[in-house]
Amino acid sequence: MRNGRAVVLVVEDSPLIRMGAVELVLSAGYEALEAGGADEAIRILELREDIDLVFTDVQMPGTMDGVKLAHYIRDRWPPVKLIVASGAAVLAESHLPGGSRFFSKPYDDHAITETMAHLLASDIPLGPAL
């Protein structure tokens, strides 16, 4: 958290949906960053050390989808919290890295902001299981 304010990276290839998700993050009182796909998200994560949570879509163009991105983030940046959403796929949270949360689209904004608050308040280490 920077200046007591969590930083959330929204990863979504649809500009309209990304804009709505960024507005949701801002309305919840967090700082919002945005990426149009996994490759851009990784570049942002490599440049910044203050990202607390990544909120990603599953289906995106590029080298990896949101599920692969979530696993990549968990392996490389274990403290980063993860929320994964999809309008096309329904995933069991067992397919996601530990501590991740999944939402089907269209998702309930209140449920997303509550989950963000819960994840960001948690100090439970979310690294790979040993």
C-alpha cells in the first residue's frame, strides 16, 4: 500500500469493461492502474513494487489468459492478491492459485469491492504451497 491506499491493477482487453472496473476500484477508494492484456500487466508489475491486487479477466489476447497470468503472478509476486473474472468460463477456485477469488460476469460490484477489501485486509501469506 502506498500512502495507506491500496493499488489495484485492472487487466481487461475490452476498453469499456476495463473503464467500468477502473471506476469500481476508484469508487472503493483504491488507486487504479490498467492493462489491456497479460503482457502489459507483467510489464507494469515489473516496473512497480506497490501493486497490492490484480483484478483480471480470463479471456484476453496475447501470450497468456487470465488464469495463466494469475499463476504467473502468484509464482513471481506471491504477496499480490488476485481476483479473476470471466463472462465465458466458470472456474472452480481450485483451478486458480491459492487465495484467489473467481467471479462470473456480469459480477456484482458490491461483491467485488467487499472481496477486494477482505483480500487487502488479509495478512495471510499467499505464496505457493510447500
